[in-house]
Amino acid sequence: MMKKTIVFKCGGSVIRELSEEFFHNLKELVASGWKLAIVHGGGPEITNMLKRLNMKTEFSGGQRKTTKPVLEVAEMVLSGSVNKFFVAELAKHGLRAAGVSGKDGGLLEADYLDPETYGEVGEIKKVDASIVNALMEKGIIPVIAPLSMTSDCKTLNVNADLAASAVAGALEADKLMFVTDVDGIMKEKQRLDVLTPEEIQILIKQEVITGGMIPKVNSALSALSDQVSEVMIVNGKGAFFAEHTFQGTKIVKTKEAVS
Ligand SMILES: Nc1ncnc2c1ncn2[C@@H]1O[C@H](COP(=O)(O)OP(=O)(O)OP(=O)(O)O)[C@@H](O)[C@H]1O
Ligand SMILES: [Mg+2]
């Protein structure tokens, strides 16, 4: 039987706070035959580094504009410190990992999203998962920094949630797990266990889903339409896998599809 694949997206908000249980859960999955790939964010660490470098950032419509100097710092932080920190954490827990970015092996090809508004930010156009597959075949967990290249090899930053959903789609992953700093999608302090695309649209309209959760649910929906069977939002600060079940908010095409 073909080994099943899970793609994890670890938020910049949680990378340095991942629990022992989180790594233990990853080991359990590897031991039971799952292939794993990880995409990470790093927004807060980029912000810190820009501050340390005294670099001014431009905002456009509430969004930081990725100017060329900001992109240079973003790549340094994402592909450098954050990526290598993560690889070392996995190694500490007995998990073999190797860092790449979307620029390596033609993994993520992108085009400018909207240079006037966002600057050096890409919209993913093409995914070639060969490098990810090659590592996973050797039992090495690929740890992917969210950068990309245009067809003429210019570097562009990409949103990590969208990068994860693109990678999961290309791998035809069985599961895509967004690992973040909350237990899942919350409403009035309660976790919503299962949501459909229609329910998510309503929660966005009601402003229950806001901020960083919006690109996440949009990426979740795009992965579902790319044939990824199951997408979840889970907390990296605790255990996401307990008593043989994944803990968090499950996003499914229809409620009947829940097993
Ligand atoms: N309904 C909701 N339920 C849970 N969290 C929500 C909801 N609406 C908005 N959020 C916010 O979404 C945040 C998670 O997204 P965020 O983008 O901050 O994290 P991340 O993607 O894991 O990390 P990063 O963007 O730094 O890589 C939560 O911490 C919470 O503040
Ligand atoms: Mg985010």
C-alpha cells in the first residue's frame, strides 16, 4: 500500500512554543507509517528582525508591503534562522529533517500578486513537489520556507498558509494540518469541531473568523478543492493527536463526509 502523507503548516506564532506532545505526536505518526512534510511561517520573527535592523516598513491597506530590502530580511529569517531552528528541534526529538524553500528544485513557482499594493509577494502558479517527494522517500521530513521564484527566477515571498495548501494539493496529501496557537476555530470560547465551506463563509460574515484565521480558512478551502481529503486547524502548544484521534477543527466538504 502507498504510504499516506500529512502536510503540516506551523505558524510563526507557535514555532518556538511547540510542545513536547507535538513532537511526540509527529513521532507516533512516523512510527505508524505516515510520510510528513512541514511548511512554516515566521511573520513575528521577520517583524523582530526588521526592528533590530531599524528598518522602516511601509503599510498599505493595513498590510505590510514587502519592499526589496524587506524581502531580503524575510528570506534571511525564513530560510535561515526559522528554518534551521525547526530542523534542529526535529533532530533533537529524533526526527530527521532537511530544510528547503519554495525556491529549491522548482518547488513553488509564482507571479507577482499585486506589486503596487504588496510589493515582492507572489501568487503561486505552479508546484513541482519532486524535491519534497525525494526527501520523504528517504525518510527525511522536508521543512519548507515560504518563498518562491517567478519563471525568470526572481524571489518572491508567499503566504505560508497558501504555500502549505499548494504543497498539500501537489502531493495529493491525505491530510493538511494548520498548526497554530489556538485550539481550532473558536466561537464564544468553544471549539467548533467540524465545519463546512458554507458554515465558514457565514462565520467570516459574522466576524467570528477574523485576522490571521481568514487566510488560513481560505487556504483550507483551496486545499479541499484540490482533493486533499481532510483539513484541520490544531494547536501546537498541546497534543493534536490523542486516543487515535486528531484534536482540533476539521474542515470538510460536506458533513456526510465525516467518518
Ligand atoms: N474564530 C477564530 N477562532 C480562533 N482563532 C481566531 C478566530 N478568528 C481569528 N483568530 C485568530 O487567528 C489566529 C491564528 O492565526 P495567525 O495568523 O495569528 O497564526 P499562524 O498563522 O499560526 O502564525 P503566523 O501567521 O505567524 O505564521 C489566532 O491566534 C486568533 O487570534
Ligand atoms: Mg498566519
